[in-house]
Amino acid sequence: MATWDQLIQALTAHGINFENYGDAGAIVAQFDTDPAGKRSQVVVMTPISLDGIEFVAVQSPIAPSTDAKKTLEVLRAVSGAPFGIADDGEFLVLRTAMPLQDLDFSEVEFFMTSVYTLADLLEEQVFHKDNF
């Protein structure tokens, strides 16, 4: 993949159901994380550019960004993972980013699945909820 539009085409071709908020530059998808259908997790993908290099950011909300003590627990829980925790102003999110230029769909799928699976696990274990 080399462009945001090609990423959207690949998601469609692989049967990923998502909402495209083109004006906001975001793709939002929801995934079942429990075989019994009792838990789900939202993933938001957005294009970002850094020094002329195009990336796709993949993030999933964990909790409202108002609880500092819980935030520290989440940071400790992901300290060895290739993801970061960010406060987007409304939510605490688990986030990673990948350069679009040579991105293969299997990489998108791996990081998308990893982000929503870990975010759902953190949401369940740290916050004892399923809000997202």
C-alpha cells in the first residue's frame, strides 16, 4: 500500500466493516472480542504525516481520560508492548502507527487486531468495563 485510499480499498476487499468519516479523515470499525458476543472493541484509524512520510495511526479507546491512577496502571501494563498510551482529550487510547508506503495488509490486520485485543483486555482488567 502506498496511500490512504489504497488502505481503504484493502480493508473493503478483506471484508472489514467500517465507517469512513472522510471529512474527519478517520475510519472507525467495531470488532467482537468475545466468541459469545459479550464484548466488543472500537478501532479508529487515521492518516498522519511526519516529515513527509505518510503513516496510518491505529488506536482503540480504553477509558475516559479522567482517572490518573488508572492511567498509571494501564501504562505499567503495556510497558513492554510495541504500543503507546495517549490521551486524545476525551479518552485514554492504546495507539500504534505504521508507515503506509510499504505496508502489507497482513501488517494492518496484525496491528489492528493487536490494538483492539489488548485495549479490550486492558479495559476489562483495569477498568472492569466494556464501554468501547
